[in-house]
Amino acid sequence: MNKYSLLFNAFLLGYTFIVLILSELFINIYFVSFSFSIYFILILTFFRINKFNVFSLNMLFIFFCFIFIGGRFISCDMEFLFGAEQIVFSIPDLFNQERMISTNYSIEESLFIYRYIILWFGSFYFGSILYKYKHDRINYYPSLCKKCTVIKVIFFLSLLTIVLLKGLDLYKVYQTGYISLYIRSEEVVWKGTLVFFSMTLLIASFAFINSNQYSKFNSKYIYLLGVIDLIIGKRGEFISKIIGAFSVNNKVNKLNFMKIFIYIIFLFLFLNFIMFFSFRENEFSFNIKIIDAIAQLLFSQGTTLGVISYSILDVESVNVRLSIKSFIPGINFFYTTFFNEIPFYERSIGQLISFRANEGLYMNGGGLGSSILSESYLIFGYLLSLIFAFIFGFLLSHIEFKKNSTHFFKYLWIVAIFLVPMLPRSGVSNFSVSVTVFIITYQILKFTIYKRKDIK
């Protein structure tokens, strides 16, 4: 670590503690919003100073956290700086949940969440840079048998299955509305399971082929699935697929930070405009003034902050089975086989949160979603959640800086690119369980199809 990087990292550490101390003294909405936004800008900037690629797993994760968790703070900043229409009138307005349940947190409860989020992302950042400076980057590509015929067959069969299932979803949404996709029933369970396994095989085969070298192979099919998701109204899945398919293109490494930032902001604006023409009811309306429209867009994207607040302050904890299920695949299947049936609302932490918020709306398809920040708190508690954030940052850096060392890590990096953008709005299991399943799938592809033990 050179002296300049050490200085910048020390500055961020100092800024973190100063913000935590001042938040006790200056209880002001603009202090909270600006200190949060500056904190994220500093983290993104220092990642670049520490030579993290713009499309690295760590930077993508922080950027989408800035949008999905920090959107309300940015909206508040825009009201102060540019005169956008005022949406937030008090500190609790930033943290209250409005959809499915209406909360009314105190300033003390709101600042508790604020400090937790600051510490969580600080832990993530320092875990990320620790790996970077403990291990040198390895820059070479492994040689690998280029016989991918069987893998391509798996890819196209999975693609066909997913297109058919999404076609059924599109028809259902057209007939009965977007929320009908999530009305609790056995059909939703088996269809969700089939989609999960099909998407696993699709992304695994895509990653396996593209991990030989940077390639555009079949990216257009991933884009196609993303467009179908957008038409249906699934914005999160659209973003994940677009970012994932785009990231395997080696041209992204030639784009500078500002260009990529502008492209992503344009993508969000375009995405929310095009949602008017999807089958999903839009969650907000644009004002005449462009600045007001952007502020409303960012505020609506930041609704995850309310979900985090509700999960930590009202749900507080989860049972042991759900905690274990967040890391080990198949726990629910094992439990229902040898013990009792599991109600819909206890099949994941995200489902439980939505059920607790509003049972009636939940059973009719409503949902709040979740977040890796809130779920790590529910599973581990305050202190261990911060340790989890540190380890998670270290792990993402491990995958990022070893992606060019072996075929396996390149495969794992491509898989992770599809998962990381939506982690601010999804749970721990969306990463840990999915990565475990993809690793098992990799081993199956490696030994049964290639029948080679020398592939690393």
C-alpha cells in the first residue's frame, strides 16, 4: 500500500467516526442526507484510487447501494441544492416505510439505522481493500479445452424453457395484472423452482463458456431475456441481466468512470420512462420540471431504506432455520421432508418481512423485498453483521482479483456479476445460496461433461 492510498483510507476512517459523532450533536435532515451522500462518493472515489475497476464487483455493489438505499438522501440533497420539489420534511421521513405498512419512527430510531448503515458500508470497504493489499493481482488466462458443444446445448435448452415460462407470465400479467404473478399458490412455488433451476443452468453455461476468454457469446440472448423482463415489469431482473451481459465485454474496461456513470444514470431514467409502457403499474408520476421528476425517481428507488428500517426495528430477528437457509441450499426441502410443511411466509426472510408488514396484501401477491443489510442484521445481530460486511467485502475482492488466475474464478466472477447489482434489494441467500449452487453446477459441468480433472 503506497503512502497516498494509506492517507486516503485513513481519511475515510476518520470521516466515518466524525460523522457518527456529529450525528449525535447536529440532528438536522440536511446534515444526515449530505453526510451520507458524501460518504458514498468518497467510498467510490477511494475504490478507484485503490485501482478497483469500475465494473468490479465491489464498485458495482456500492454504486447500486447508493441508488437503492441512498436514493432518498440524494433526493433530499437535490431539494436543497437545485430547488427540487420537497418530498422529505424530517429525518424520520427518510427511514419510514410507506408501502404495505405505514411506520412512524422516532428521530432516535432513524439515527440508529443511519449509523448502522454507515458502519456496515465502512466495514465492507475496509474488508475489500484488505484483500487487495494482501494479495497481488494475477493477470493471465488459463488454457482450456474449447469444446463447448454440450454446454451450448444446455444453454439453449435453458433459454427455451425460460422464454416459454416468461411468455406465460407475460400473458398472465396482460390478463390479470402484474401482482397476479405473486399471489401465493403452489403454482407460484413450482414455477419459481423451475425458473430458478433453468436460470442457474443458463447463467452457469453462459459463464462457463465465457470464462475461457472475454467473449460476446450469446450476450444478445441475455439482453433478450432482460427486455422481456422489462415488458413484464421486472425492473430488477432487467438490470441484473443487462449489467451481467455487458460486463463480460472487454470494451467496458476502456470506458472511463464518468462515461459509465452517465450511462447507468441514463439507463435508470430510460428504464423508469419505459415502465409506462410495461404491464406493471408505475409507482410514481413525473412532474413537469425535469429536476422534480429525477428527485421523485431517486426517492422511489430509495424505498429499500424503509424496508431496512422496518426489518431491523420491527421484525428484529428470525428463527434458526431461516438463518441456516440463508447460506445452505435445500434446507426448506429437508425440513418439509422430515418434519412439517412450511407456510409460504416462512420460506425466506424476505417473505417473512412482507407477511409481518401486511398479511392480507402479502397473500394477494404484495411484497416489500429485502436487503442484504437488514438480513445480515436479523441473522447475526448488530456487531456480527458488521463483521459479516467486512468478510463479504473481502470475499468480493477475492473473486475480483483472482478472476484471471483460473478458469473457476473467471466463471465465479461472471456469475457474481449477475447477482451483485440487486443485492441491496435482495437477501443474503440470493448471493450465498446462489453461489453455492453455481459452484456445484460448475463441478458437475467440469467432471461429467469435460471429464477433466486438470481444469482449475
